[in-house]
Amino acid sequence: MDVVEAIISDHVRFERLLRTLRARDTDTEGVRARRTAVRAELADLLVGHAAAEESEVYPKLRELFGGGDHVEHGADEHVEGHVRLLALLDVGDVLAPEFDRALGKLSNSLMHHLDEEERTLLNDARLRLDAATRAALGRAWVAERDRLIAAGCGSRAGVAALIPHQRSSSHV
């Protein structure tokens, strides 16, 4: 699987999950159950996606492209996303206005990141990596992402551990 196409496939999935989280209807309990389940799915996918990029894709891009401000910026945006995700996970009532505010902040941060990543890193990969390298990176990235998701990487504790100032906090 081509790493660029695999990553973009997750980007499309993020957009679908966010759309589902924003939706409301008159079935309050249905909305509550759906938001709770989708929030957990989004958390696992976001964390697994980002961590697999940082372990499997970003190092190869640094090696091939020599350093890479875009790579470092992408990693910084992952941390920002984790901060926004943690705030969303910390809202107890998925029907509360605080949930919608936290969701809006996460959505804005994530959409900004996806746009930049697609225009910079992923286009660079398309233009500068041959098909075999993209396929090998894709296999490694998908395997690592799926392993992390299966391990429950999007738990509140797992997300908090990814945020530098949260790692040493006693209330994580």
C-alpha cells in the first residue's frame, strides 16, 4: 500500500469521524452513545496515525530529504493535536457545550495539520520517493498504526503521555 494514499485515507476518515461527532438529533441517548464511541475511535486513530508517522515515515523523510523543517513542524502539530484531543477526552458529558467547544478546537487544529501535511510532506513523498519505497513505507506505517490502535493507544493516559509537560505530572 502506498504510504501517501494510506495516510490520506486516514485523513478522510478523520473528517468523517469529526462530522459524526458534530451531528445532533432529537435522540439524545443515541447521540450520547454515538459520540462516546466515535470519540474513542477518533482518539485511537489520531494517536496511532501520528505515532506511526513519527516512527515509520518521518525518519525516512528526514534521511532522504536532509533534515526537513516540514517534518519537524508536522511532529510539533501532532503534539498540539494531542493537547486538543486530551481536552476533548476530559469532557465528561459528550452533550455539554464544553464538548462542542473542545471538538471545534480539535477540528480546527487537525484540519490545519492535514492541509499542511498533504501540501508539503505528502507531495514531497509523491514527487521524490519511488513506488517501491512508498509501498514499503506504507506497509510499515499501516502495521505500526494498527498495532498501536489494537493496544488502545488513544486512552486518556496514553494521550497524556504524549504531551511533554503531562509526562511528569502527578495527575495524569
